[in-house]
Amino acid sequence: MGYVPQPDIEAGQHLVDALFKIGPAHAEAALNEGDLEPYERRRGIQFEPWQAELIVEMSKAYLHEAHDARKINAEPPFEEAKAMWRWVRNAKAEKQWDKVRPQTKGASTTWPSSAISKSA
């Protein structure tokens, strides 16, 4: 399908890294600050309160996007990936169109009734 790079992050990459090392979510629940404590303890670090809050908020956003992505027409959460998403969506539509379109020059332009939308 193609590789879509992550958006550039100007600052805080270490917090994003921590989020994914801990695990962005637990089953269907976002992380809470208690989930960060074992990670901090094992590494001998302590997040500042704003950092812990930010990691929890990123976990919630991750879970929200994971749920939204299940929708059939869900768009990617950042602009750079939307062009790739549209390309894939259009390629799928083109394949469907190719299945019902006459395949040879001079072929009948009468479309099979299954190709005609009933709602049109």
C-alpha cells in the first residue's frame, strides 16, 4: 500500500518514545499516571507532572484515533498521510470500476444492471 512517514515532531520525541515503550494503551483503556510509575522506577527517572499529563493525553488521543480508524472512511490524523489515503481509496474505487467497465475498444457500452446505482 505504501509507507506513510510520521509527522515531524519539533520537541518532546522522548515523551512519544516513552508512550510507545510503555504501551500506548491497555486493551481498551488509556494509560493513567499510575501506569507510568513502573517505567519511571525501572529507569531511575521521574517525569515532571506536565510530562506525565502529556503522556496520558497522548494515550487518550491514540485510543481515540484507533477507534476512529475502524470507520470505513476514516481519514488519517495528519495532513501528510491524507494524500496517500486518498490515493489508496481512489485505487480501490478504480478497481471496482474496472470490474464493470467494458474491457475492449468497440465493446458494447451497455452496462450490466449490477453496475447501475439504484440510488442515482
